Amino acid sequence: MKQRDDQLSQGWVQIVRTLAINTPGGTQKMNCANTEGAFRIIQSIPSPKAEPFKKWLAKTGYERVQEIENPELAQERMKQLYEQKGYSKTWIDKRLRGIAIRQDLTDEWQKRGIENQEDFSILTAEISKATFGMTPLEYKKFKGLTKENLRDHMNDLELIFTMLGEASTAELERVNNPTTFTAHQKTARDGGKVASKAKLELERKTKRKITTPQNYLGTPQNQKKIENQHP
């Protein structure tokens, strides 16, 4: 493929890396590519067997162009993807609302000079720790997750209190207008505490914990069952 495709050959070291991989026969050096790199390689395969993948890539690219022109299409496709995975419509509505609230919060941070992804992660961890007593990383371990998206494995109430913590932080950002990172951290903790107080009150009255180790891994049938369960 490197010989047939000059452009692929020129960018080969960026697309394909040699990594040491553990195999049953011991550690071996292998050519490896990430998802983006694999798609680029597929484009260079002349075999008819690769044609379905090429058509899928073209269709996906076309859909992305459509979404840029009409962002509502992206939301509709997102709903369809969640439905195909077995999530209920009520859960999907909350998940999408949570995305909008999260965007509002990041907008407020960016207005005040927070642009680094690491800083976003630190502030998000402050909100989560104040709300649930766990950082997102700790929460993922609690649910037995690795690289999965944490919020895709929250039940309705977990999503609701996540939204409350972030919406409260966004409002406090607008009111307090923090100018230092330390002040942003305090605002994030204060926003999380608002959600924490509401969560603790509900737990007191229901005598049930909001945070749960249950997740949406597995079949759609299990997903629907887990969604309605609380420990």
C-alpha cells in the first residue's frame, strides 16, 4: 500500500506506529494504527471487499457536512444512536439536556479565560467531588468502567444531579465572575455543594443512595432493566 499510494507513504510514520505488543508467543513489535489511521489505510485498499467500508466512510463524511449546515440533525442522529443502544426516550432527553448544560458551563469558563482541556477536567472534578464525593475517574472505577463515557452509564437521578451541579456552577460563574483559577475552583465546589445538598435531602427521604455502581454495559435488555433500578 505504501508503494501504491504516494500520499500514504509520505505520512506513514504519523499513521502507523511500531509498538511492542504482548502476544501468546511473547512480546512482538507490530505495526499499529488508531481509528483515524485505519480509516486512511482503508481508503488505499484496492480490493472490492473494502468498498462497503469506503461507502460507509463517504456516507459518514456527508452526514457530518449536513450536521455542520444544520446542527439539529446532529442531535437527531444522537437520539437515534442512543435508542439503538437500548436507552429509553426519557433517559435520552435528560442526557441531551445535560449536554446543553455542560456546553453552557464551558462557555462561561471560556469567557473567563479557561481554555485548556486539563483545566476543564480539574474544574469538572471539583464539581463532581462536591456533588457525589467522587471525581469522575473515581466514579468510573466505582461503576466498573474503563474508557467508556461516564455519563452514558448514569441513571436518571445521577444525570439530574450532575446537571444541577453544573448548572449551579455556571450561574455562580455569572454572578461571581471569578478572575483566578483558584476562584474558579471555589466556584465549582460551591456549585457542586448545591447539588450535594439536594442529593442528600432526597437520599434522607427515600433512604436510598443516589450513586450506584450499576452501569449500561451489556445488552439493551439489561440496559433498560438497570435504568430503573436504584440500590
